[in-house]
Amino acid sequence: MGKTNRQKRHKTSQQSEERTENDASAKPPLRLAVFDLDYTIWQPEMYQLYGEPTLKPIDNKYNKRLSAQVLKEARTTKAGYILTDRRNSPMRVFGGAAVALSEIERLKAAGVDIQAAVASKTDAPSWARICMDHLVIDNDCTTTLISCFDNGHLVEISYGSKRQHLTRLHKKTGIPFEQMAFFDNESGNIRSVSALGVKCFYTPRGMQIQDWNKAKECFELLPAPTNTTTTLDEKESS
């Protein structure tokens, strides 16, 4: 074999290895961010509440003592009102959760292919839905939690395992597990979901801004495809 041919083969092999390395190091797109509810999106947890959360005015003798920060985290769709239980414990959205969901909403509006979803084993699903219907993430108090999760279509609440929740979300959306991020405050759920190939982020202090930033470092954010995609549910029903 001539020297020129050997050089060509060596160059081709080297280029192939470089492509393989680049492919291996390429970040997957973040297409679905999945959040636990209790002590990840909000506090307190549903089991800690004394009765169903209800809207109460901020200027009552209990709520007017709350700090500005607490009132910001407790914003609802009704101006001047917050959600509390019978002991006046306010429901509050963690700041990191509000930042993450607000950014996802902005990215979607800008044409990025990304969605948000819920995977929860909360003890009181009906109370959780009240909270999602009323708690908001923006200063205008117009963007509810439930609207961030495709108006409830991407909400999985049941006492099954988080792996079952993520599997159902995979079937609903057709999004591969490798293109999902999962946030939860319980290490057992993190271990369980990690086995699916989902990138998981442990949030023992509730959803913090740094948790969201850490997730973004692991993924790319890509434009939404122009063609219509078919979900696994649609394929199975056809």
C-alpha cells in the first residue's frame, strides 16, 4: 500500500474518532422538565396542612404579619388573597420553581422545544389541584402553575412510583427519557427515576435557582420542530 493511501486511511480514521468523541460529548436537548410538587414546587407539603387550602385576604389579622418575601411566594390569581389552611399556614412557591417555570414559559414563547410536567405522590390530590389552580409564578399574577403544565395534561398525581409517572409522561409526549430532567426532594425517587435514563436533580431544600441552572448546564435548548410529531399515545390509538 502506498504512503498516500495509508495517510488517507489514517486521516479518515482520525476524523471518524473525532466525530464519535464529539457525538459522545454532545448534550441532549432538554424537552421535558418534570417536577415533584410537595417540597419541590411548593411548601408546606399537603400532609402538613390542617384542612383544604382556601383563599383568604392578606389584610386579616394573621396574614398581615407575613413578610414581603412570603407574600411574594404566596401570590395567587386573586389580588390581595393567598391560600392558607385552617391554621393560616400559607402555601408558597419556592423561588427556584418560579424562576424555572417562568423561563420555560418564555422559552416556549420563543419557539424552543421544551415543556414542563408534574410527577407527584402527594397525599391530597384534590388539594394539590386547588393550589395549582390558584398559585402563580409571575408578578402579573396571571400565569398559574396548572397553565405551566399544559393546563393539567402533563400532571401525573397518584400513589404509584415516580418511575410509573415518568413512563406515563413519556407515553403522552413521545419524549425520550434521555431528554428529560427530573427534580425531587426525596433521594429514593431520584434513584428510581435515574434507572430510566432520566437526568435527575436532588432538591432537599426545595427547588432552588441553582438546581435549575445546574440542569441547564447538562442540556441543550433547541428550537421546536416545524413538522407535527406523533406521540406514543396517538400511535397506539391509530
